Amino acid sequence: MSRFDKGVAFFSEGKFEKALEVINNCIAEEKGNTEYYSFRARVLSRLGRFDASLLDFDYLVEMEPYNTNFISDRAVVLHLLQRHQESLEEFDRALNLDPKNPYRYSSRAFLKDRIGDFQGAIEDYEKAIELDPEDAVAYNNKGMVEEKLGYVDFSKKSFEKADALVGKQPNPNSDINQIPADSENIEKKNGLADHTAHEQQTQSKLSFQHFLGTFLKVLGDKNTRAEFLKFVKSGFKKKTD
């Protein structure tokens, strides 16, 4: 196992301080490796060191000014630092460089939702769905925003579509209009694309769309979301049926 791989292993085990020590050594030996800087930025974000994480993303964007993944990840850190306008501008820039990528619209939609631009968020989610009609996460998150605006019928259809796309039909015994957990309870310390929310407890079992609303507020790229949805269809489905 290479030193870098060891750092990744520490990261996956939640040993972020050890991962940081390893990646710092890697960078000391190979200062021009952008993969190392990108990884360190994520480690720093997990540690809640957003200013330091931003410095690494500043360096990465300077090195590769048209890398939309670096731009988008930098936008997330700016959001975590409460620099929302700058964050929005970076999401705009990533989208302008990569206009056919539905995830760019979903990313910007998430920010718009967080800063109160609900109609703008819905429009972005709709564009993401237009580009990728099988994106269950976009349908689910669109439903959450519609729910905030009181669009009950629209949100119900969005949640049902998300259910159908992952192969699970809505449970008639669950409350289809259940309000998801408040995203304002997201713990910043968990960093990039790894937010968790406090679960709203109900007398009945957790509905599928509430589960998605709690854990899928922000996920990484399409492959990450696909892997998670496979988990939903296997492990989680058995627990809730």
C-alpha cells in the first residue's frame, strides 16, 4: 500500500488527523501533485478547518482554472464559510463551463435552497432532471423544496418519482407529506459533500422520502449517488418494509 493509499484508508476510517499527517508528507515530497492537494482540502474540511481547505482549493483553481470539480468543491467551502454570494458565483462558473452536466444544476439548486431562493432551486432541479430524467436524488430534493413552498401535490409527485426510480413504491401507511428534517441542523464539522441532519422522529416508521431528505441533501458526483441508491434498494429497504 502506498503512502497516499494509507492516507485514503485513514480518511475512510474517520481518522482525519492521521490522514492529514500522511497527506502533508505526500505533498512535501511531491508539491505539484494536484490530487494530493484536492485530498488534503477534503480532509481539512472534515476537520472543520474551512479556511485552510479554501486555501488548497484556491491553489487548485489557480493551477487548473477550468476544472469544474475544483470550482464546485471550492463553492461548497465558500458556502460553509457563509460567503454565499461568492459561493453562488463559483457554482455559476462551474455550470457555465459544464452546462450539460446535471450535477452542476443540482449543486447550485442546493445552495439556492439553503439561502432561501426556493423558486430558483426548483428551476435548477428541473433542469437537472431534464438532463438526467433518472436522477432520483434531484426528484427527491425538488420535492423537499416544493414542500417548503406548500406545493403539496407537486412535492408528492416528486417524492413518488424518486421512489419509483430506486424501485420502491410508497408505503400507504406512511405519511407522504411528512416534513423532512430541518437542513439548518446540518453539522458543519462534517465538511464537503458529507452533511448529516437531525432526524425528525415520528410514531410511524421513517418514510423513504424522509430518509432521502435527511441523508441526501448533498452527495458528490453521479457515481457516488448511484452507489448510495443501490444501498437504499438493498439494505435500507429491508429495514423499512
